[in-house]
Amino acid sequence: MALVMGTQDFLEFYKETFLGYSKIFQRYVVKKLEEKHYITYNSQIELSDNENTIQVEKGQDSKAIAQTATEKRFSGFYESLEFTKLYKYSIPLFYENNESGTILECLKKSSVHEFDEASFSPSYMIATTIDDAKPLYINENRDVYVKFVLQKSYYDSSDGIQINYRFPIVIYFDLEHNILEIRFDSIRHDPTVSIGMNGIIVTECIKWLKDVLGISLFTCEHTKLISTIKDNPDGSVCIYKQMMELSSGGSAELTASEQTDYVLPFIGELRELISENEPIFDQSEEIKRLLLQYLEDKETTAHYPYVYIKWVRPIDSESYIVKIIFDYFQQKYTLMQHISGNCKDFGKERMNNAIKYLCESSSFTKGEKL
């Protein structure tokens, strides 16, 4: 059971959490603080005109975060940012409402409170398990977000002190397509533990969804994903890289250049050879048929452990890549890894766009019941 902390101890969790993110993400946080007029660099502004605005030094992002995160009046801002930030991983699952009602009705029946940044008041408690956590939710038209926060800690190797931080987990519901995502980041400073912890997080969230919300869950079937993306006519979404394992035991990672489609080693080259010399192969339909059948069999029996999909935008810094790992964790689930790369968007929109596209294109379909 989570216990009440002292005010300053609780606020320190905000500070250490956001200071633990990358410098690029910290810049994103500070820009959001600027947009809401919570901070200013202008010493000429009369700060008493806006009691929520504080003056900070330009270029000192870490100081701006430390300054705001440790003041209670900004706790709603940091809570809100955990709903809307980009997460590194997500597990997609399809769902069906049972007799309990819609997702929103189930949340209200389960005493999950709606979050409002302006009126938010901290509880000063952070749980250590999903069962003990008190989740909050926000409703944005056809999208619902439920957020759990757990407390974690790690030892800073530079000075040996223990750092306590918040570990948010967001369950995103796309009400239109009846699909959800369990979104989370890596456990800090311990990649070995992270591998096992990911499975625990997924298991606990699934248990909560079934036991508390009473909804039915289904795996995310991905057998059509590669062929569907390949057939995308406008090139706005394309396969950027994939790992191919042949039934003979060989494997290769395939990477596309910026301007050309990837070519499967050997298989792709033979297909190109047949296409470029079609008049010659047409002279012997039987040889052509045997070769094409052989290539088709090789592609069909190959296993693709993962694939990178790129969402191409006119402005390259807005393009983003998602790595989709098949048969993850007990070989049941699909894991999506959201790559930051050169993309400057650190918000949830790109995650929402990705999962909506994969559903609407039938790259993802409903699988077996969990």
C-alpha cells in the first residue's frame, strides 16, 4: 500500500524524473513551459502580473526544470506531460467492451478519477505496483488515456547516491478502432532488469484491464503487415529496414536507402533479373514459373523477427521510425519501439498516428483472445 510522503520528497520525484531524460527532451519540456507562460527569460517583465510565471536563465534547461518541478503549483503541468509525452515502447492489443459498459463508463465505475491540469492537487503518494496505484485518465474525443505512476530508484555510479524517480505507464485507448496500447519507457540504468520488467509491466496492466475494467483482450495479429506496407501506393509509409531469417538458418538485416526501396538479398536480385530480362524468360515459361515459385516459397517460409517502418514527412525532421518486434514476450505480443532519431516531435501524436494507420491499413488485425 502506498504511503503519504512529505511535500518536498514528493516534488523531488518530479525533478529527478525529468532531469533523467535526455537533453533534447529537456529542451522540449522547457519549450512547453514557455508556451504556457510558466517561465520567462525577459527580466523586464513584471512577474507579479502572473503569479505562475518565474524567471529563468536562457540555455539553462536543467535549472528551469529543477526550479519549476519542485514547486507544487507546477505539479499539474508535469502530470499532464506524462500523459502526452513520447514513450519508448508500446504493446498494442485489441479489446472488446463487455456488459460493464464503455471504457469511460468502466473507468468511472472503477473510481478512476479524471485529470484536469488546472485543478490538479497531488496526493503525495506514489505506489510501487499497479495494484496499489491510483490511476488518472483524460478523455480527448475518441482517445482515452489512463496513467499509472510507480516509484523506481537507481544508484548514480558517479557519486553512489540513490536517485528516486517516477515511472509512468500510459494505457492509450483508440475508441474508434477498439485497440489499446500499453506505453512505457525503459527502467533506468539497468538494461538487464528492464528486459524482465517489461514483461511484468505488461502482465500487471493486462490483469488490471481484465479484472478492474472487465474488458476482453485480444492479441495483435501482424501477418499482413509487411505486404500491406509494401503495397502502400503513395510512399508516405514505407519499410525502412527489416531482419529476415531464412528457413535454412541464414539471416540478414535489410536497409533501404533514402531514395530507393530495399532489395531482399538474393531473392530481390533474382526477381529484378527476371523482370529486366523478361523477353528471355518468356521464351521458357516453365523455367520462369519454377524460379518464381522457388522465390515465393523462400519468402513465405522466411521469418521476419522485426521490421522498421518509416513515416515519411515533407520536412525530414518530422519523419519518424517505429521498430515493430514480432512474437515478443512469451511469443504472444507485438512490441513497438518508437525511435527518437532526428525527429523533433516528442509528443504522443506520432504514437497515435502510427497505431491508427496500422489499424486502418489492416496491417494490424485482431488475433486470439488472451
